[in-house]
Amino acid sequence: DAGITQSPRHKVTETGTPVTLRCHQTENHRYMYWYRQDPGHGLRLIHYSYGVKDTDKGEVSDGYSVSRSKTEDFLLTLESATSSQTSVYFCATGLSGTGYEQYFGPGTRLTVT
Amino acid sequence: GQQVMQIPQYQHVQEGEDFTTYCNSSTTLSNIQWYKQRPGGHPVFLIQLVKSGEVKKQKRLTFQFGEAKKNSSLHITATQTTDVGTYFCAGWGGGADGLTFGKGTHLIIQP
């Protein structure tokens, strides 16, 4: 895969606390994405980035914010975690536009208690 | 918005049997992609189809894109235990929006 790492890989946090997930890539891909995966829902796009400091909302962006200060890093922040945000979060990157081949990271399993 | 439906949700097969999953979009697609996710793993890109009626093969896997560019299928011939996982289709409508993923078909193989 495209040299994508995510940290942490597992996290348990309490309702109301802020959480930041990190995605790091070494492939110099322009596009980066955050998805969540839940049983029965498949993969849903939260936010994506099409360049440094250029981001846009996806299908399920409420309660999430993102930042991209460097090409290689894309951060996902849950300002005040809720139980409904318990999920597996995948970062992905792409060389071409938003409708093209994407490479996924290993995922972060987040549990909000 | 664009919707991508995928069936079946689960498919149990005996090892050596064939398997097919189907994907249908509510709108015409610019392209459709297929991904595989092994249990506990992450989605891995398999292939992209762009042209109307396109058929592509990867060893025992055959991918088709419908003539109207609204549906697609993935067929696996003579399944093996290594084929276990969830197969997702993902369609792109061609605009600024990204991929819309189907909910996936879970392939379970009984030896």
C-alpha cells in the first residue's frame, strides 16, 4: 500500500472529551480522506483534502473537523466525542482526483464510552 | 444524492463454487471501482472500470461495467479460502463529490 500510517490504532475515550486522529503518508499524494466504517453502513466519507490547507466536507461531517498543514499529515478531530462516533476510522490517499483510486491506511478503532 | 446499492449483503459458498456480487447506482457513473477488505484489515483497491460495457479480468476475478454505466458486477470463479472478505464497489458521479461506496458483500467460504 501507499505508505500510510494511522495513529493511534486503538483508542478508548469518554463522552465529551476531544480526540485527534492522525494520518501520515509518505507517497506525496495530493488527496487525503477520512472515512468511518460502521456495520450496515459501509464506508462513509467524513472530510477530504485536495491540498495543504484545502479541505471539504463529506457525507457525515457533523461533529468532526480536519486540518492539513503539511502534504503528509491529515488530522481528524472530534471536538467533543459522543457514543455515536464509536467506529473504525480509515484514512485514505489518492494521487488523482476525488473519483479515482484510493489507498487506505490500517484504520483506527475508536470507542467512546 | 447518489446512492450505490450492493447485493447480496452476505454470500456463503463452498470452496470451489463461483461467487458474484452486484452493484447498482441511482445515477450514471463516470467510473466504478472495486475494493476488497479482508477480515480485520483495510480496503484494498482492485480495479477501476470506466467505459460502457467494459469487462476486465484478474486471474479468477471478472469485473463488468454495464452498458448504461449504472451497474457493475464482480464474479469470482472457483472460490478459494484466500477470497474471504468483503467486496465493495465505489461509484463516482463525475462531479466534485468523491466516491460513494456500496455497503459491501461479505463472502464467507466453507471448506
